[in-house]
Amino acid sequence: MRTLIYQYKQSLRVLKEMKATIKAKQELSEQKIQDKTLINSMISEMEPAIQWPRSGWNPDARGGADRTGAYTLDPKLIEAIVSNREAHEEISLSLIEKIY
């Protein structure tokens, strides 16, 4: 994995050098403008590809939680948790009623 990250970093460095070379020119032809656009899109694809294996989390999961993991719990388990909470609240209310 380290080798892959190293190779990605090298490729990213080359892309940034190419972008700087094109940006340094005063007048850009239509082909150079298209090249610059392509290089920018390649850079934007390479940066998350480097970040993901290094950090261990998906950079596209913006909300902090992965959307695919939202419904992985068993519905019966959720019902058991909710019903236990309701039963606990009923017991608490009955104890308060006994005091007054």
C-alpha cells in the first residue's frame, strides 16, 4: 500500500508541475486550455485517492457517517431498544406518582 501511495504522490506532483507550466504561459491556445481543464480534473481525482488509504476514511462521506451504513441494524433490535426505553419511563412515572 505504501508503494501505491508513493506512486500516486509522484503522479500528483507531475500533474501539478504540468499545471504550473501551463499557468506560467501568458497566452494559451485552445488546446492548452483543454489540457489545463483535464489536468485540474485529474488532480481533483488524485487527491482523494491519496487521502483515503492514508486516513482510512472515505473523503466523499461528508457528513461523518457513510450513508450506506444507515440501515444496517436489524429492525427487531431497534424495536427492542425503543420498547425497553418506554418500559423504563413507565416505571419512573409510577415511582414519582407513589412519592406524591
